[in-house]
Amino acid sequence: MKFNILVVNPKDKVTQIAVYQNYKLLYINNRYHTSDELAGFESIYEQLELRKQIVLKELQNNEFDLSEVKVVISRGGLVKPVSSGVYTVNEALKYDLKNSPIGTDIINLGGLLADAVAAEIPGSKAMIADPAVVDEMEDVARITGAPGIERKSIFHALNQKAIAKLFAESQNMKYEDLNLIVAHMGNGTTIGAHRKGRVIDVNQGFEGDGPFSMIRSGSLPLGDIVKMCLVDKKHPDEIFCLLTHCGGIRAHLGTTDLSAIEFRIKSGEEKAKKIMDAMAYQVSKVIGEMYVVLKGEVDAILLTGELAHSERVIEFILEHVKKLAKVVVYPGDNEIQAMAANALRVVQGEMIVNEYKQ
């Protein structure tokens, strides 16, 4: 089968592979990795060859014709702040993906995997789209009460932008003509104020700002964090893990399995109910903050991400924010479709490809 767009999306324990012929999805598969399979790798970067071979073998086993591939695209990583758009994977980008100025996360592997796969397909180009460091914040949103510390724009730019544009299309309008609040709720949660096509403010969900989520702690009382560091002598790695990967629902309930958590709630477990309600409560509060950022001029509130599959979470949030604006739910992360759509715009000449510079 001939195709022209290959999407590769590495996550903690899965490599997503999708094949498109223009708008048509020909094939998609989630190749899950066992803990034993990944145990021998000391860093995410050591997984690159394994994941590359998995992608190539998947294509070979399903008899895809690689000669027609124009673009291999993936998520962007924690590199330097950039404008929204598509970026070619060049040497500068690869260097910053490997030596991130922000931190190590599986999303840093995305551009490297796209590049490694594209190198095996003559004529194809490796790209990333709307990396997490897309920065359109207004200056007033950056300032904190501590000189030398600024708020950063690190969020689910790919999915937030894609959902905002999808909503705009459903209204026969342009994204650039709307004011929207988009809440992406998943392993991490970020909530952005989209004003006329630009995300002018957003919580920095990666390192502890905003609502807690499946694996992240969200905003915490700073005095307690200082005490953990200086009095309890917690190791810096332990603190950063709490903020980025070891906090949230997982820390409270011991799992991130949404269906298992909801079963526990239905079975009468009060703790599970209280924790999930608290998370939805915090999401609602930050939606309120972004409503103020947009001065009350909001066309819609869009709820997306894996947690948008939960009727309980959605109903809780609706009770708190439905009077602010129309609420529309888009369950799932929609990352695969968003990357494919960006690649297609490039293939069809509707979008330029940006050059990443250090």
C-alpha cells in the first residue's frame, strides 16, 4: 500500500504508529512496551534504536510501500521556546532534544525517532509540529513576585491548537476569530486562554503549576516544598519526580487506570471519589482564571484529553463552569490526527516548514 505520511508518537510505555494517505487513515497501532522490555535502558534516549526498529518492522509486516513517504512526523520536545507551527528536524533541534534546556521527558524522543526513521526512507523528511514549548504568552503573564523567575509557556500545544481549530471548523469560523479556553486533562493538565489564534496565558503543567493531574502534583504550597528540601533533606530528583511524574492521582490512589478508579468510586470508595473530585475542582478553578484573562469574552470552553472520557469528571467541571460559556467535550488526546493534519498541510503546500535555531 502506498502512503505519504507516517506518524510516530513515543510515550512512556507505548509507541504509536499511524499511516496516512492524505486525509485517509490507512493504519494505526499502539505497540506497547513491557516494563521488562524497557528495564535495561538507563535513559529514554537509549530506547531510540529499539523504537525505530519496531516502527520499521511494523511497516514491513504490513507491506507498506515506503517509496512514497514524504513526511515522518512526531511530537516536539522540551526545547527552546518557539512559535506555533511545523519544524524540520535539523541538527540544532536534535542537539536540544538530547540536551534539553528544560528537562527530560519521553516527548524529547519524538523528533529523534522521526529523524531516525526518516533516515531509513530515501526522500522523506522528519518534522515535529507544535511542540510543548510553543510560546505566545503576553509579557504580563510571565512576571512573578520573585525577580529572576518567570512563568514559562510549556503546555499541550499540539492537542490544544488542534482541538481549537476543530471547534472553529465546526462553527464555520476561523480559529483566529475566536476566544477559547482549552483544557487538556491527562497525565498532565494544561489550560490555555486562546485569544484570536494565540495562547496568551497557560499554566505550566510540566513542573508544578495549575491543577494536579494523573501523575503531576500541580501547584503546591511553597513553604512545604522548601521544608521538604531544607528540613526533610529530600533529594532533588525526588522533588522533581513529585512535580513531574510521581504525584497526582498516582500518588494518592496508586494507579492511573481511569476505569479502575471509577469502578472503585462506584463500589463506594470515598477516598477515590474525594481525590477525583478535588482534581476536577482544581481544573474548574483554572478555567475560571483563564475566563478572567480573556476578560469574560469567551466563545467556548473545550475539554479534551484522556480524562475527558470520564463522565464524572466532565459533570463535575460542568457544574462549576457552564454559566461562563458553552462547553464542548473532545475526549482523547487527538495527537495522531493533529500531527497528520500538520504534515498534510506541508505536503500540499499550505504551510511552510520552520527552521529551528539554537
